[in-house]
Amino acid sequence: MENPTKYINILMADDDKDDQLLTRDALLESHVRSTLEIVDDGIELLEYLNGEGKFASRDITVQPDLILLDLNMPRMDGRQALAAIKAHPILRRIPVVILTTSKADDDMLTSYDLGAASYLSKPVTFDGLVELMKALGRYWVECVEFPGKQASLKPS
């Protein structure tokens, strides 16, 4: 049964400004109860998660529930960022969904080997993206249970 008070905090790492805007609009259109923060590459993603750089004043005890990660970004790509997240004793608990244009088998296998929760290809139409966000919302908001804030602060 749907919980009307439950929502999901999403952090998106993607260097494409159009994809950022389309994803934000698709989440709104799909009525997924969510917040969306966006960073431009893997370095910003790690700085956000660790409260460093321009995110130094961010409360790192409040982490995203889900990361949407593009693979092909400048400075640090999604593969490198995913490896760093999954190597961290606390951050590794955050589910990472790869959302990319790449359909290469090697990218998919590497992503799963590094600990990605899912691998999704970006739809070519806005309507397709809305449908994808609806499905993401149904699963991650309505079905998945996330650890409580206290549990997420303690390394295993």
C-alpha cells in the first residue's frame, strides 16, 4: 500500500544540462514524491556526499536515498565515482542506479561488478523518461525500505 508521506531524496550526477532539466521535469510530471539535487560530475558527487568543497556546509548526516549516475562525465566518470562510493564504509549503502545512454555490455557488467543497484538506458523521448521516472518512483518510493538515519551513520 502506498505511503502518502514517504518520499525519496535523489542525487543525480550528470554533466548534460539538458538531461538534468529533462529528469527534473520528468520527476515532476510523474508525480514521484521526491527531492532532486544535481551535481555535474563524479568529483562533485563525492564532494557532495563527503561535505567537501562547495558542499562543505552541507549536513552529511543527511545523505540521498538514491543516486542516479551517468557513466560518461568529465573530470571523474561514473565508473570511477561508483567505485569510490562502493569502497566507502558508509556511502556504499546508498543505492546507485546507472542512468546512461551507453548500451555497451562492458559498461553494464562493470557497473554491476562495482555495485550498481540497477542499470537503465536513458529513453530517447520525454514521455519515455516520464514513464521511467514513474517506474523508478513506484519501486524506490513505494516498495524499497531504506535504513533509518541512525543505521546509515554507522559503518558495518
